[in-house]
Amino acid sequence: MAMPSGMKSLSNGRPARRRTLSRHDLSMANLPAPLTDGKMHQAFSLADLPDTKALTGKLNELGINTKEWGKGNTKDVSKFWKEIKESEAGLEAWQLPDGSFKAVRTTHVLRAKVSSPDAYDRQIFLFNTWQQYGDGRKRTRNGLLSEKLTTQEMPLMKHLHDVCQRAVTEEEMQRIVDSSLRIGPSRAAPSYDPAYVCPLRVVHEDLIDHTIETEVSKSYPGLLTMYHLYTVDIVCEGLPAVDFNTLEFEHPDKAGNRKLKYIHAWVWLDWITIQRYLLDGSVLKERKQQGSFKCAADLEAWLEQFDVDLDAWGTGPWKSIDKLHSELEGAQTQLERWGRDDGVPLLMRVVHVLQMKVTSPEQSEQQKFLFQVWHQSSHGQVRETNRTMAKKLCTADLPFDDTKFKDSAIAVVKEQLSYLAETHVRLNKNQLPTKSGMEASGVKVLKVEFSDHRTDLEDSPSFKDIATMYHLYTVEVTCEGLPSSDFASIVFDDMGEPCAIGWQWVTWQQTLDILHKRVSSLERKEAVMSDKMEVAAEAVKSCLRDLADAATSSKEVQDVSDQLQEVLLAFGQGEQGSNAKLERCNSLPPGMVARLAEGKGVSDDFLDGVAMARQNRVSLRTAADMDSWYGPPVGIAGVTKEATVAAEIDAHEGQKSVMCSLICCSAKE
């Protein structure tokens, strides 16, 4: 259907990238277990299953034992046959990679982001906050418009407009009433009015994503159910501009009467706020890792179910799909799909990073450690880094323990500190060093001690529209053979390509000064850039004013005007500027962030052991250092000397934790 005049073809501020899956496509898509790499062998029609007996026979043939169906809270075969008869569900036979066949019950559900033409341009949609039953009971809903689809309405794209029109005008939004309408002691349930005509008309619909989930049915034991979840943007004329309620009535009974089923409460909210509600209560649905995708094309097909601007990947600062596939196959990252049954899917990238506080016995006495201050590539480019030594951990090694942390730390030290140079060294791209031409440093790891684990959630700086959960593990590494003054090291990659790294001995206080200076510099640069963008935005606005009259009579001029409006949106100066898109990580509800953090790569027992060992060290240090720090035992204002020393040690540990958080961007690439 054509889009209403003046309404931009936008999804979250950008052209929608869609992929519609047909039955044939499903056999090629990366499906959830246990159907991964399987293919649909046969979809059974009512002609194949004319009665309950035929359905029972087919299920038994496909390995489903139905003898326990109908007992307890389960449903019997006749209920499933009725679902098939009334097109509420289907039965398919899927062939698995090992050649065996599996029975699959299929259902289809529409999730609609309903909006008006004006609100759609501003990314504002209707959200169902609560429902009240016809008998007066009330429940919190917090969801989008949701409607079960029939198997007769598949494939969806062929019937999309009719499905959207039915979902809006015949189901949850069939009767519009004032937002104050409630059922109460003095207010009976409204009656059905056969003369009422729904004022809503669907003027545009857009399939945003198609998600497939599988789980063993609770109603039909042993039968796998495949849920097809379709998210669709529906733009309607006739919607109130303010919050409102709607009435949904039951289908007519034998006498033709229609009882009130629900009162639905609808509010207008921006999409970012809606996402917070939809993601609350989300659970981990699927995890992708090394070996999950045969090629980058399979990964791309899987990614297209999410609201991710894949067209931007591989352009500008964004890495490509091939790079993400390489990360997965190199066991450097994992991908997780989170969601709830009536919510929207969320894609989460998970990275485990080892951060190393590298020191020597001599420097440790002065509480100093190594800090990477600059990096030079083989092409000669030098950039400021300001980070501790760090490395992404291999996800194939999960779960991590002391031995794995030690092995990883030794490997990183060997990689980055095997060839040393004076601190002012710079690479000459016309005469690059080689391993054979350099003398090994002889740096040796003496001790590796785990310090702490923490998490950090942010939008990925490398892959557009993906939030990344970083699990950060800090270890203290003591080495011998390190220079006593600042120095540089030459690091060679697997191809023998060199780079140079500058190292500086610092205390935690010095790192704070370095980072404060860097933040101040970035703030100044941002202020200058903001002023330049303001000037550019005013110039664009001036051009738009000059083109305003001509745009009404010339398509070419209108196209130019539309492009200039997009430039203003990029500047945050356009009509949608006040609704600028928040970072995805900031749109997640706190409860979900906590659940994401639980996916750490170490056990609770391991962390408890580390905490106990740290407490023991604090106790020993308190006893050993009391006399040297404070002299003879003295009690001041009721505070014991032991408590004072322990508090200072705890404060020092806390300071280290804060500083680690400040420099945790070290491996977020």
C-alpha cells in the first residue's frame, strides 16, 4: 500500500531493511535448536489429517507418544486437531541433519507497532498498559497490539494489509472509547453496539522483522512448537491524538450475543521507552558462538531478524559482517538473543576481556604498574591509547579459572613484551624491524594473581546497533626482566607485521591525571565540533527555506529537500531532533542488565575464594603493618587501630576498582 503523503519511509529514523522468509527460505535460515540446519519436509493439510484418529497416527509415526496427552494440565489429541481444523496451528515434519524426522507444531503471532502518520514520523507508537476483563478483573499488560494469525493467512506478505486491518479494526481496537472508561461497582460492562463503525483505517504497513522461537509444548508433551513472531509497523488514520481505551468483544454466541472480553488502555510513547517495557522480564533465548554459522552469509541471515542497520556495516567506522563472523569463529565473542514472548528480540554481543596490571618486584614496592600510552602501526600512524595491558579471552575456554587466567596472562606478556626498545623509538615504514633482527628481552612472569570481575554495558564501537556486554577480569602480573624506566616494545602479529607500543610506569593516581587530561581534551574538541555543526545546520535550514516554494512544483527539488532534512536529522536539528535516539545500552531496564551480568565466565565459588583470599591478605597486612604505620597500639575516638588500617586497605582496593572501570575501554574494539 502506498505511504501517505508527507510521511517518511523510516524505521527508527532510517529506511527499513526487511527480509521476508517463505517456507523455502526457512529451510536455509539459521534456526534455533533442535532444528538448526534442518529443513521442512512436509506441511500437513486438513485433507491429510481428516480426523483425530488420522492425526494420532501421524504423530505416532513421527515418534510422538500421545498416550499421556489429556492427563493433568495437558490437552488431548482432539484439541490439537481442532486447532488445525480452525487454522489456529499447523503440523509439519522437519528433517534433521542426521536424516531423522521431527514433528513440529506451528503457530503465527503478529506484534504490531501501531501509530498515526504524524506520530510515526516522530517514532511514537501506541502501547497497551493494562487490560480489564469483562467481569471487572484487571491486569497489567505492557505490550504491543498482539494477534494470533491463522495458517490461511500465510504467507504473511501476501495477506499483510488484510491481516493488519483485521488486527486493528476487528480485535483489540475494534471500539474506541474515552481513557476514563472502567468497569466498577457503579459502572457495568459496556454493551455491544452493532451500529458502531470503527473509524480506523490502515494506510501503511511494514514488516519489520520475523523471529522464530522453538520450545517443547507444555500442553502437548513431547511435541516441539515453532512460534513465528512477526513485528509489523501499522500506520492508521482515525486514531485519537490523546491516550484512549478500546473495547474488545467476544465472538457471537449461539444466540448472537457478544460479551465484553477486554477493555484495553492505550498510551502514546516513544519507541525507546516502549523497548524498556518490552525488554523487562526478557530471558536468554539463544546463544551463538564458534561453529554456529557456516559462513558470513548465514550470520547475515540470522542478524536480519533484529532492528540492526546492516547496510551501514562495513562503511565508515563500522566493521563488516565478515569481521563479526571472524570474531565468532576465532572464539573472541558470542552473540545472544534475548526477549520475551510478547516483546521484541534484543541482540547482545558478549566479550570477555582480561585486563592486566603488570609490575615488577621493584616497581611493586612503589605501587607502580605498566600503562600503555601510545601505539604506532607499521604504516607509521601513532595514536594515544592510555590503557592497561589487555586481551580478549577465548570463549572456547569458558568457564575460566586460575590456570586459564595464568596461561592467558603469560601468553599476552610473551606477545607484547618479548622485544623491547628505548621509549622514543618510532617505526620507519621503509625499514621495518623483523623478529630475526631483534634480541629477545627475557621478560619472565613470576606470579599471576586474580583481582576482580566486573561488567560494563555499552553500544558496540565497532558494530552498529549492537549493545555489548563486557565481562572484565583483572589480574595482577609480576614479571622479572622489565626495565626500571619507561620503555617501548615491538610486537609482531601472526604475519610478522610489527607495531610499536609505548609503556610508562605509573601509579593509580597518575592514571587518573592522564585520563582527566584526555577527557578535557575530548570535551574541547567536542565543543569545537558542536559549533561547526551548528553553523552547518543553519546553512542547511537556509537552503530549505529557499527551496520551500519550488519544492511543491518540482519532484527533483522535493528530493533535494528531503535529503537536506535527513542531514538536519543527522545534526540533531530536524523535526525529530528532540527525540534523538538513545544508546541501546541505556534503553535496557535495570533488571535485564543484572541478568546479563550474571553470564560471567567464572563461577560464584571462584569469586568467593578470591574474596576470602583477599580478606586473609588484608588481615595479615593489617597485623604486619600496624606498628610500622602507627607505632604502639592506640585507640582514637573508639576506633581501633586494626579498623583504621583495614579501612585504608579497603579504600586502596576500591580506588583500584574505580580506576580499572575508567580505563576499561582498553579492549573494547
